[in-house]
Amino acid sequence: SLPATAAVEDQPAAAKAAADWIAAELDAAEPSFDLFGVAPARADVVLALASLGTRPGSARRALIELRETAAAYIGEPATAGPLAKVLLAVLASGNDPDGFLPARDLEEELRALAATDGSFSEDLYTQSLAVIALSRTSSGAPAGAVDWLVSQQNDDGSWSNPFSPDAGDVDYTAAA
């Protein structure tokens, strides 16, 4: 049996197949993963290919397309969830968040969205994305943001999604 911490290098055929599918979809006239928008899909592509360490041409293309669509996705003023997702993709790609979009510093914009209680959003998934993204910066995630997220944990150790507030959710718990 596979260890619980099986890494990409333990499954080269599966990783290659996933990267090949992503690259083929990216080359399609209408990629199936663009259902919720080009920018969030390109951020996902950048994150996936960066984690796999493969398909640099496809990752570069996705990053260029993310740059072209990120400003509208993030909004002005910025919205925490999209901003955190784009920041995470930019950092995973090895790029500077202070030059990825003209006249915008993605890290500083996200930090500026933190409320005095440490929250970026009432949505726990958005809060988790913000904490994950900022934890990859040289300044790290603000302690107040982490504390706020921990304060939302359920007694059983899980975190809930807004659609089922009385039950733990694996996606929200994994992100937190």
C-alpha cells in the first residue's frame, strides 16, 4: 500500500497524465476548466504545474493569461479571495508580487484587507487562502489572521463551510 504522504515523484505516470491533460485543455479553444472564469482557472493551472514541476511552457502561458485577466478578477478595490489566489499562484511561480500587475503590490494589497480582528473574510476558505498565500512571503502570515482562523475551528477539530455550518467540511478543514 502507498504511504499516506505519497509524493508526486512516487506516482510519475499519474503526475504526467495530469500535466498532459492540463496542457491539452489549456490549448483547447474553450478549456473546460474556464467554467468559473479564466483568471481563477489560470491560477489553478499555475499552482498545479508548479507543484508537479513540469510543463514549463504551459505554466508560462497560464501565468501570462493570468496576468492579462487578474486585475478584473481581483477587482478594484480588491476582493480577498481572488487576491489571495492570484498571490499564491504568483508566489508559486517564483514571480514577484510587487510587479506582477502594473502599479499593484499584491502582497501589500492583501495585507491591507485584514480587519483589526485578523479576518480577511467571514468565509473560512478565503481566510485560509489568505493565510496560505501570506505564509509564503518573507513576512509570513499575520499572527492575528492565523488566530482568527483557529478561533473558527469546531470542537471536533474540523472547520465548516457556509452551506453546512453545523457539520465539518473536508475541503475547508484541509485548507485551514
